[in-house]
Amino acid sequence: MNVFSFLSFLDSIQADNLVALNIVSEAYELKRALLVHAFVEGGIHTESYQYILKSLFGEDSDLINFVYYRFKTFEPLKKRNELIANIYQELYTQVQKGIPDKEKYYIALFKNLVQDYILEGVIFYMGFMLFHLFYYRKNVLSGTNKEITLIRRDEQLHIGLFKKLIKTFEQEYSKYYKEEVIYGIAEASALADIAFYQEAIGDNILGIDAKQIELYIKYLTNKRLEFLGLKPLFSGNIYNPFQEIENAIGYTHGEESQRKDNFFEASTTDYIHTSNYNWDKIYSIDLKDIDFSE
């Protein structure tokens, strides 16, 4: 319940935040990308969560609303939500005031993009993993597991988008690009995630313990930083404690998937694993170089 409420909040606030980014962006291609992203987050994903809740709780609107507004009574969730919302609010405030201070605006914009990247690439994933574990270890919630798997694959696309935005920001506004800001947000987010998920999930539920939660979040954080071309934040023996589950769903964090399905027997959702693509190459394609006559 606590985790589901958190996932729902993340998609909702991200959808609103993407609308704000769309307003301040100037490039047409970026505005289109952000609008599509906002539609996926605020439309498809939110409806998926609503579908899951109704499947679990029927038409009990009181119980469903209790899940959605769980942050009002569960303090760890409230603190986690506020940490994310406060970074987004910095940009909102600048935009609402008409951007009176360009320096504060660019600082807020950069922090917003970094938080977006960490949200899409790290914060969601321990929540996703919980529902995968219900299915693969207890053979329950098969429909929910499928919905979460599809949502998870969408987020992989969004990771590539925000990486591109951060790298473009570095090139065009190098004065405001600060690696220490990236590391600061990544570390604060990781530590907050560990505390929240350990409290929300507990210890030894479905074979998950507090150490595995910590390892997984640190592993993801290191992976996302490396994807940006930065050094890992956490040292020591950091590994993916749920690798067997990710192998089962054919998902990896940047490495080639080891899953080998017969093409004609696999379902359409199994054909493509977005993590296997070179997104820098895809985003760099110039349409004028493509011959559409063939």
C-alpha cells in the first residue's frame, strides 16, 4: 500500500513537472517529446495504477482514496514526497514569477533535470521490484506484474531522454552545470529511498531484507551515474541482489539481455528491450540524412 501510493505520486508529480518543462523549453522537438512523455506519465501510467487498484479493491472508493492519500498518515512517505516536490517547486516558483533572476532559474532548471533523471532511473525501481517479486516468488498478481513491466520499459525510454537533456544543458549552459549538484541529488535521493523502502516494505517480506533494498538502490544509482559518464557514488561490493528477477523479465540495466526467446513464440511485449539500444546514436540522427523514398 505504501509503495503503491508512492509510485502513483511519482507519476502524477512527474506529469505536472513535464508540463512546466514544456512551457520553458523553446525547441519544437523537445516540446513534442515532453508532451508525449507527460501523456504517458499522466495518462497511461496513472490509468494503469487506477486499473490495478480497482482490480485489487473493487469499487471501494474509500480504500482507494486511502491509498492515494497515504502520505497524510504515513510520515516516511510524506518526507519522501516532499524531498522530490521541493526540487520541482524551485523551478515552478521561478516560472510563476516570470523568471526574474536568470541565474536562479538556470540553477533550478538544472536541479530539476537531474531530479527527473534520478526519478526515472532509480526512484521508481524498488517499487517496481516489489510487484515483480510477488509474481515470480509467490505466483500472484500476474496482471499487475505485466502492467508494471510495461511501465518499467517506458521509464527506460525516459532515462535516455533526460540523459540527453542533461548533456545538452552541459554544452549550452556550462556555467550552471555542476557535477557536485548531480552527486548531491543522487546521494540525497538514494539515502531517502533506502530509508523509505526499508520502512515501507519492512524486513524479510518475500525474501527481501533491508540489506538487499540498500544494495539495489545503491547499484541503480551507480549505474545511472555511469550512464552520464560519471564515476560511481557508492564504493565497496555493490551489486544487483535481484538479478535473477530481472533476468526472468528479460531486463538489464545497460547490459545485453541474456534472455533468448523464439521470435515467433514470444509476445509482442518481448520483442524489444530498450536498454539494448544506443540512445546517443538514435537521438543524434538528423532527419535530412534519411532517404524516405525507399
